[in-house]
Amino acid sequence: MYRLSFIIDEIYNKYLPLTEKAGISLNLDFPDPTVKIKEPSKIKADLDKHVSSALGRTIKGEISIRISQGKIIIKDTGTVLSKPMIALLSTERVSVKSKVGFGTTVTIETD
């Protein structure tokens, strides 16, 4: 088992300077840093991919990363994704939703 906080910390610190430079807020809500996961490399790859994608879509506004009940939830205020793109990005463990006026939400299952 691997502590999720190590992955979150690495990804957050990787993207914080980039979001600050772009004028985007990067928010983190991680109430329990003792959470452990089984597949750290897969979770890290998914998290990195989707935070990077959110940064590419978001011109101004914010990106938030929240950990809750075995899930990592990434929300952004960027451009809305098309249905084919949502289907392409969604996997067995990753769920993507996008709505005009609300941005995009990516949920990554950690269990």
C-alpha cells in the first residue's frame, strides 16, 4: 500500500507554478493525508494526465483537486468537452463529465 498524499503532493507541486503563471487558481482539498492506495503508478498517471488536460483547457478561473471517499475529483472551469472526447477520456476507473457553464469534472477511482 502507498500513501496517496505522496502522489497528490508531487502532482500539486508540479502544476502549481504553471497555474500561477497562467493566472489560474489550483485548489486542493485533501482532508485525510493517511489514505493508502494499491496502484500508485496508475493513479499518478491518471492524475497527471487529467490535471494537465484541465490546465490546457482553462484560460482563467480555477482547477480543484478533491479527495473524497476513495475518489480523486478534478474540476475545472475550462472549456466544455464534446461527447466523443468524454467517451475517449473515460475508462473503467475514470469518469468524465462536462457541462456548459460548469466546466469539466473528472473522477478517478482509487480503490
